[in-house]
Amino acid sequence: MPKDLLIRASGSYARFNVAIEAAKLCYLALSRTHATEISGTNMRLKENWHRWTTEQSKDFLRAGPEGKTHPSRVKTLSLLDGVSSVLDVGCGTGVMFELIRDLGLNIDYRGIDVTENFLEVAKRLYPEDRHRFRRMSLYETKKLRRKFDAVICRHVLEHLPDYIPAIQSLYSCATQKLILVFYLPPRPLSSKRKLDEHYQRGFYTHTYDLGKFLDHILNELLPLPHEVRIHPRQGRSESWYPWGDRYNIIYEVIRRGVNKAS
């Protein structure tokens, strides 16, 4: 079984269907469990981070098994090779900025998040770089009035009412690639495009249908991507979480004209 999968967005639609089925088979080979459907999801945006204090927020996803050394972060950093600017969507307390800085990477970093307490932690930790962090929704990226070589969106899409408008907004900001990291990886669902796992009160915890998700990122983004690289098995959450048996997965959506090897 290959560690990384590569699907090129070219050829006939029939060939795409083959790629979808191959991806499903690969997923089933890598996964131990299957999703069950849940209906009746409230589509209002759910988010309760804003009730956290700064003290509660300061170590969030920074320390422990899901912190700076998590395999999905390490892999994401490797995918930034050769880029000169990055937008970190859902930047939290600035963990990715710290990793980029500590490695001495010459990357112009900007991070956005909707949770003020997280941003306050980042600005206190890096006072000379506080201008790099901004309170903003991923649907408002046009306000930045610029594009970035790479856009990272890690562990965010699961908590949204839907991924379609979000992905197009992020993809439009990227000149080279969009990097999507899931802790609830898309998987084959029996009929619906998504289900809310109801793992965390006050949040959406969506699992998206694998085939429909791949169809969207391959055939519905504008402009169409050059290729999509799939990086499975990028670490798991702590075992005591209800989703602790699931591996992170990264979708590297590469725009046309970018031929850099991974």
C-alpha cells in the first residue's frame, strides 16, 4: 500500500470514477471502522472556544501528543518546501508560526482565527510578530487583499456547517497549493454527503463522504487543480477521544502550473 496517493485532475470522467473507487478501497484498507449516518443536523455555525479564558487557551494543541510534534504538523511543514508565503487558517495560538520560526524557514506567515482568546495568546507569545495574527473568518479572506503561495487549513473543516464554500474561498487565496488536514478523515457514507458525529457538545464534528469530497476538490473548484496528493496516516488523536482510532489525513490540492515534486 503506497504511503501517499496521487490523483491527477485530467483525463475522462470515467477515469476519475476509477480513481474514486481506488481511493475508497485504499481508505477501507487503512480504516478499522465505518461511519453510521445521523440526520437532523442544525446548520447554524457552532463554536464555543470564545468562552475559554486566555489561561485555558494558552496550551491548546501546543503541548502533549497533539501538540507541536504531531505527525500531521511535521508533514505539513515538509509540504511548505519552496514556498515563500503561507496563510494559516484556524491558526489558534500560533503553533505553526512557532514551528516555522524555529526551523528558520524564510516564509512570510499570516494566521487568521475567529477566536480572540487564541489570538491574544499568540500575540503575547510573539509580541514582535503580533501583526501576523488577525481575527477573521475563512469566508472573509478577500479582506486580506493578497494571495499566498500556500494556504493551510488544519482541523477546521470538520467544525463547519459545510465544506464547499470554505474550500473555494481558501483555494482562491492560494497561488501554489491548498493543504487540508482532517482529524476526522472523509470516509464512504451510505447516502448522505456528511454526518455530524456529535462527538463534542457545542461543535459540529462532521465526517464527509469520501467520494463526494474528492469529486468536489477534483472537479468543482475554480480553476480546476493540476493534481491532488493524498497523504494518509498522519498521526492520531489521543486514544481516549471517541475518534482516537482515526488517523489524520492531508489533502494537498495543487493548482495548475505548479510542477514542484513533493
